[in-house]
Amino acid sequence: IEVTSGQNRIVYKAVTAADRPPVDGYITAFRPNLTNLDGSIPKSSQIMFHHGVWINLSRWDSTAGRMGERFIGTGEEKTQVEFPPGFGYFHKGTDIWLLNHMIHNLTPAETEL
């Protein structure tokens, strides 16, 4: 993800097949975070994952009356989702995901994550 200096905007990003589970099954935990290209985690005082909403474009959202079921939402990278034993979100390996996210860059430097 390209992050411009001082970035503070909301964008949509397609989630590639490589970045989501490739097989049918249940998602029982979700631990989102930002990582630099070298694998390190940026300090949230410099670059912060303000919020993210994962949307399954292969499902109908009955509340909104349209395609695109919102299935996981998080505020800041430190918010983790863990379902109780016996619960989870059913995902098909062929599902198409979209991520709506806001990343703040509190520095004057551009970077890539």
C-alpha cells in the first residue's frame, strides 16, 4: 500500500486471493496490523491503521439491501477479533473481498506498506 506524506484519507482496496484464505472454512480470529516491506511494524505514533472494514462482495447485505456483506470491522491495528469456541465467519475460497480503510501517516515521509 502506498502511503503519502501526511495521508489521512479513506480508500477501498481489493483483497487479493493471496491475502485471504484460499479454501472454504470458518474464520475464527482476525488480527489486522500494518507491516513495513521489511516485515517490521511501524509505530502507531508515526503511521496508524485508523480503521478497516472487510466486505465480502460475494454475499448479499440484507441490512443495506445490496451486495457486499460487511463481516469484520476494526478500529486501530490493535483491535483483534476472536470468536467464542464453536463460532466463526464462514468463508468460501472463491469469495471476493474488498477492504475499506483509513491509514494516517503522521510523518512528512512517503512510505510503502
